[in-house]
Amino acid sequence: MEFKVPTMAELMAAGEEPEILFWVGCAGSYDERAQKITRDICKILHHVGLKYAVLGTEESCTGDPAKRAGNEFLFQMQAMTNIEVLNAYNIKKIVTGCPHCFNTIKNEYPGLGGTYEVIHHSQLIQDLINEGKLKAEGGESFKGKKITYHDPCYLGRGNGVYEAPRKALEVLDAQLVEMKRCKANGLCCGAGGAQMFKEPEKGNKDVNIERIEEALATEPQFIAAGCPFCMTMLNDGVKLKDKEQEVKVLDIAEITARANGL
Amino acid sequence: MVVAGTALFAFNARKVIRNIKLGKAANRSDKPQERLMTMLKVAFGQTKMAVRPVPFLLHLVVYLGFVIINLEVLEIVIDGIFGTHRVFAGLGGLYNFLIGSFELLAAGVWLACAIFLIRRNVVKLKRFSGVEMKSWPKSDANYILITEILLMSAFLLMNAADAKLQALGVAHYQQAGAFPVSTWLLGLLPNNINTLIFIERFCWWFHIVGIFGFLNYLPYSKHFHIMLAFPNTYFSNLNPKGEFTNMDSVTNEVKAMLDPSFVPAETAPGKFGAKDIQDLTWVNLLNAYTCTECGRCTSVCPANMTGKLLSPRKIMMDTRDRMEEVGKNIDKHGADHQDGKSLLDDYISREEIWACTSCNACTEACPVNIDPLGIIVELRRYAVMEESVAPASINAMLGNVENNGAPWKYSPADRFNWAEGD
């Protein structure tokens, strides 16, 4: 990247505080595909001049997969350790690159002593667009392109965020097409509830195939996602259907970064 | 009969309440105003039914019919006790209007129930089938619909016979009421006055006995939702659907582990998660009694639609069946009886609970805010924390989170390497 991503430790050493902490998440940190999304979120933050920082190696799993799998002990151990770090840095506002981290920190950390204003990166993008700080210019044109958006469960049904990602796409002047099951009725990609880390139970189809068939039925050029797990599941689906050439799965952040030539 | 019918219902309803109280405590006394609004909107206003317009309209007719026609039962009872004939006839035009509307609604209910029967038994909608919809649950639904059709038929036939007796000027049958629907049945009736009186009396008794019979059928049936939908929505979860409860018992232990000087508050020792119905909360158990087995949850469940064993409706039905079983054990053998069975494994299998993606499609789809996910999570908690039994890949993931702070086997030292890419 053309700029250095600031860490909390560095800011603290310089006696500064960021406006917002970017919580990267495990997928965003380690998964090669998701790392690209992470870097694009940083590029957007850098582009608009928002003072931000990441925890870097001080970040650890929120505990979400442990909690969904039923291990409350491990979840709370992770949560309390993270809360200690966040509170020590006097964090007030957090943007996450993952709906699972978003849900956990926003809803489940306050009861354990960690209360912050938490937003998902699609909400940040919407805010930046509303404030006029972010447009869709200087980069790739999505004008008239057919895009369908897949609602992540923990962003949509889980927390009622349906409009922000759509607003981020509307600004592209693209042709947004909805799948039959969208918003509150959206169909899961198949990865939630710790399914990402295990083989599916015996059945007659994989959930991501069911979903990708529905997405492909809208004949899109792009499938927009807002979650690194959905990204994996949708990408796998597109590959299995042999549609990699015609259809690209991109995160809201990637589309925004591309549209702005970042 | 009124007394006996009501007493029997009270007796059975008390058992249901006792069974629900077998569950653990849960605080749902917060935000009374928001709870009331939720109940008015979701239960009274049936807003979540509207997602599917055809059953919404049919159900609305039956719902309104049930509530409104039951006003007439008041008159039927008073007439029965005091030997009067249509005691409210003094209301004049209003009375005619009311009886006329009851008749139109009764015809609507009749038709809606007939369509419901066709949807279940002729069209065989997929939503009404499934492994859990065999034997009793299947018959239960049909019994309810047939009973409602019979009750409405009796009501209309009673009015028709009454109207004919009124027209013939028979003593006791003074002119009262308007009969827009039952007029059409007049041709079916004989002209003999005694036979007419017999038909009128028979239908009157059939209707009144039928209603009290139906009332006492409710606690055994999925049809209990007509009452429990109201408390169930009132006490439903108001937090964001994505939020899982934090377990206080665990918080104490974790705090003690992280900070040796921490002295936890006294809490009763109990198991983590749920193996049986006593380990669930009373809200979970109330949910189970409220379920009317409509199958909206199962029809939108990603696991179920892709052929997995999991069916959220079955989770609720299993919970209710197990609760009934435990209740019967208490009646027979006393409160401490153990039958060696449990909700997990004897009713709900491991394969089912691990197939859930926690996507909340089921809770979103439920027209009365039932939460199958809440039960699934408690069962997982028991399996993982009490037994350490989970799919191998889940155990590997948990090990990674514990050792590396990530669900995959990567070094924490590499966590920031993403910043070095382009």
C-alpha cells in the first residue's frame, strides 16, 4: 500500500487518539481474499482523511465463533481480554469489516464492560457519502452495471441494517437488482453459527449453492457482499457453477474503492 | 355444564402453567410499553402474518369470526339459563345488524376452513408436511378445521330453523334478527314445527357444547395459540436478533480466572446450557406451548431446505412433547421422578443442533415471535461446556481461538501482515 496503516500503539506513543478504531477481524487479517477488503477499507479511510487506527497484533478474535458454537467460557475470555485492550486505549467508536465482529462488539460486549459506538463498514461508507466526503468518481465506472446485493444475516436480520449497503451501491448509478429472498427474508450463505469451520451435515444440497443459484438467476455482473464469510461461500458457489468469468463477487468496500480509483 | 367446562379448562390450564414454570427464570419484565406495543401489533394486529397474503386473509376471517361470533355465545348462554328467546332482540336495528354480520362472518369462517383443509389434504402444501407432521399433529390440524366447520354449520342451521319458526309465527319464537346467509338454507328445512324446533334446539346445544368442548381441547392441541399468542408476543425477545445472551454464571468464573482477587457473587450451582426442559427458561417453554405448527420457520430454514435433519418447528414440538412427558411423570410419580430421558438425544439429535446457521430466518418468519434458535443455542452450550462433545472441526476451531486468538491455525504474530500487501 502507498501509505502506512497506523496502529493504536503508535498513536498512543505519539500522545494522539483516533476518531475511529478499525476492527479488522480474523478473516480480514488472515484470509487472503478478505485481506484485500481490509486494505480497501483502509484506503477509503485514508482517502477521506479520517483519523483512524488498527490494533494490529494486539487484536484477537472477538469470540463470536466460540459463542455461536456454545462455548461461552471461551467467548467471555476473548471478550474480556479484548475489552481490557479497548478500554485501555480509551476507544469510543469502532468500525468493523465483518458483521459477526460488528454484532458481537455492539450487542454482547456492553454487558461485559465494553460499551462503544459500533458501526459496520457499509454504514461508514453510507455516512461518508451522506457527508459528501465520498463519491463515486475517479475510478472504474459501474454505471448501468447489474449488481445484486446479498444480505449477511448478522448485519440484516441480526441488526436491521438493510439500507446502508444499498445506499453505498446506489451512488454508483448502477442497476441494482434484488434477489427473490432479500432483506428480512434474505437467505443465509450457509456459513453462520460456526458453520464456516465445519463440514455441513448430511443433506441434498449445500446452502451456498441454493443461494448462488438465486443470485445468478438475477443475471448480475457483480454480486455485492458485506461479510468475509459470505464472500467465501458466494465465491465458492460461483466457481462451482463455472461463472467466474461472467460474475464477480465483490465486497461493498471493494466496489467503493474501485469506483473512486483507490 | 358451563361451570364444569370452565373448571376442567382451569384445571388443565393450571397444569400447563405448572409445566411452563418448570423452566429457569428469565427476566422479561423490562420495557412494558414496548412489550405491550409488540403484543398489540404482532398478536392482535397479526402484522407478521401479512408476509403471505392468501393465508393472511383466510386466517383473518377465521380470527375475526372467532372473536366476534363469540359475542353471540353470550346471548346463547343467557337464553339457555333463563329460557328466553334472543334476549338482546331489544337492541332492534343494531341487533339485526349484529346477527347479520355474524352470519356473514360464519359463512366466511366456513369457507376459509374448507380452503385450509384443501390446502392441507388436497393441494398438500409442502409447509404442512415433514417428519414431525405425522400422526397426531396432522390429525390435530384437521380436527380443528372440521370442528370449526361443524360449529359454523350448526350456528347457521340454528338461525335458519329459528327464522322459519319466526316466519310461521310459532309462540316463543318472536321476530328478531336478520339472516342474510341462513335464508338460503330455508329450503332445506322441513315444514313440520316440531321437527323445526328439534333442529333449532339440537343446533343450539351442539353449538354451546361444541364451544366448551373446543375450549377444553385447546390445552392438548396446537390450537392453544389462540390464547398463548398474546403472552408469548408480550414476553418475546426485544433485543437485536443477532445478540445471544451472556451467561452470568460464566462471567463470574471468567472474572475470577482473569483476576484472582475477584470475589464472585453467590450463585446457585447449575449446569451450563440445557440437556432437558428444566434447563431451558420459562420463555422457551411458553414458546413451545404457543407453537401452532404452521411451519413458516421450517420453510425458510436454510438447513431444512437443503435436506438437513434440522427443522425449527420440530425443535418447538419436541420441547412441548418432552414437557408434557415430564409433566405426566410429575403427576404420576411426584416431582423428583427421573425417567432417564432428556430433550437432547431422546427428542432432538446432535445432528439437528449442529446444522443450524443461526441465521434467524426462523425467528423472523414466526408470526408469534417464537425463538427456536434460543433452544438450539442452549443445547449446544450443554454439549460443548458440560460434555465437551462437538464435531471434530468445531473442537479444532475452538482450540485455535483459545491458542491463537483466531479460528484458524495462524500465528498471532502474523495478524498484521495484511498491511504489507498492496
